[in-house]
Amino acid sequence: YLNFNQVDLITLDLKMPGISGDKWLIAERKEGLSTPVVILSDVHQGDASEIVNLLEIGAQDYLEKEKIRLDPRGFKDTIVELIRSHAPKTEPTAVKVGGAAPTKTPDIVLIGASTGGPQALVKLLERMPHTAPPIVITQHMSPKFTAPLAARLAEVSGLKVGPSLDGTPLLAGHIYMAFGDYHLGVADEKGQLVLRTSSAPPFNGHRPSVDYMFNAALGMKRSLMGILLTGMGRDGALGLRFLRKDGAFCIAQSEEDCVVYGMPKEAIEREGADFVGNLEEIRKVMLEAFSKSRKRAA
């Protein structure tokens, strides 16, 4: 009998003889499986909600078979990084957890995430107040999955999913995500926060790009909160640093709480974070900032 906790990583197809991939993973997690799992599948639109659910409850990432064939180097890098991130830490982190508290109520919250992001976003945004400022999210994932993820976030947060059309006014109590292959940005036009979309080339290898979103908000003269969550690479790291220099309150997820401590690590090393913490700690900072808004409006 193979002890799956003794291997470094498991790849899992959704379609298997005898049992579906999702049922296998759910059953194994209940039995104590801790090994990282990557879904490898030829994904159809009907599978999207199922995969989003698995990314929330048990899988660390998904890779489409066609993309693996086109980019074997990227596949290898993902596997190596997930194994490295799951390995026991030989040295304690030198990054201090905690930090400053926001002194201003944010007019808008910008969140960037990649590998491990769906699970992190669900935990972070659970049961948000309906008065929460507009939340704009850039999550690295195929457009096939963004609509099911947005629907899931709306379900757990109690917020509404807004359209992602260029010029859309940003409203309190709403979540905004890119539902296609385009960048998201924000702008202040005559006192109204609006969404801006762009088909500019990929930035840091991504479209949508977290750095693009953060950079688009520079110079707005608004109270901003920028949050960078788990993910490979460095997309969003420089943007978070620039946002902080521009007066925004910036947050990075802590190493022990990340599926992959790549993007937050790069931001922290660039002194781009006012606060470093796990999802529960970040959530507390967010809610405290939002409560100031309610008190001020009362």
C-alpha cells in the first residue's frame, strides 16, 4: 500500500477509471493526505466549477494538458516550486509578522494572487460587510475559471459581483474580476472610481497582471489598500512597493500561510508591505479598516 504522504507531489486527473478525481481527493484529504496535489486535465467549461471547488478544498494548483505540452519548462518550474514550498523549513523565517495598522479608511481594495489564490481569497473574503469598499481582484488563472470563482466569492462574502467592462463605476459591496484575457486597472474620473480594462501585452508574463493593476492606481490621490497573496514569481511585488510609496496601506501574506511564497516574498524584500500576516490576521486588519467607514457614516 502506497503512503501518499511519503511522496513529494501528486498529479491528479479529473477523469479516472473507477473514481473521479474530485471524489478521490476529497476522500484522501479526509484521511489526512497532506501532500500537495496538482490537477492535470483537459478542462472543459463544464468542469470549471468543479475545479474551482477543488482549488478551495484540497488542490494547490491546476494545469491544462495542452498548456503543459506547449510550455514544459513552465510545468517543471511549477512542480519544483510547489515541492519546495511544501518541504519542511530548515530555518525560521526572518520576516517579522505584523506591522502597522491602517490610519485611513480605504476607498478601494486591490488584491493580487496566483498559485493558491482561490483558496486564500475564499478564506479572506468570507462574510464581508455589505458596506465594504469596492474590491478589485487580479487572480492568475484561465478565463474559464474566473466566473465560477467570482460566483463562489460572492457566495461566501455576501458581496455582489460587478461587471468587468471598461468604465464600470466601482460600488461599495461589490467584487470586480477580469473574466477574460485582459488587464484590470482603476481610475478616478471626476470623483468617480471606475474600472479600466486593457488588452496591452502580458506584463511579467501575465494578463491580467497584478503589477498592471497596482501601477494603474498610482497617483490617484485616494485612500488605497493593496494586498498581495500567495503565488509564484514576482508579479505585483514592485507594484505593491510603488503603491506603498504613493501612500497606500499595503499588506503581504506571510510565508507559513502561503501555498507558494513567491510574490509576497518579493514584495516584502522590496519593503513593499506595511503589514505581514496570515489570512486571518489580514482579514482582521481589513475589517477594522472597514468598520471605520461605518462609524464615520453613522
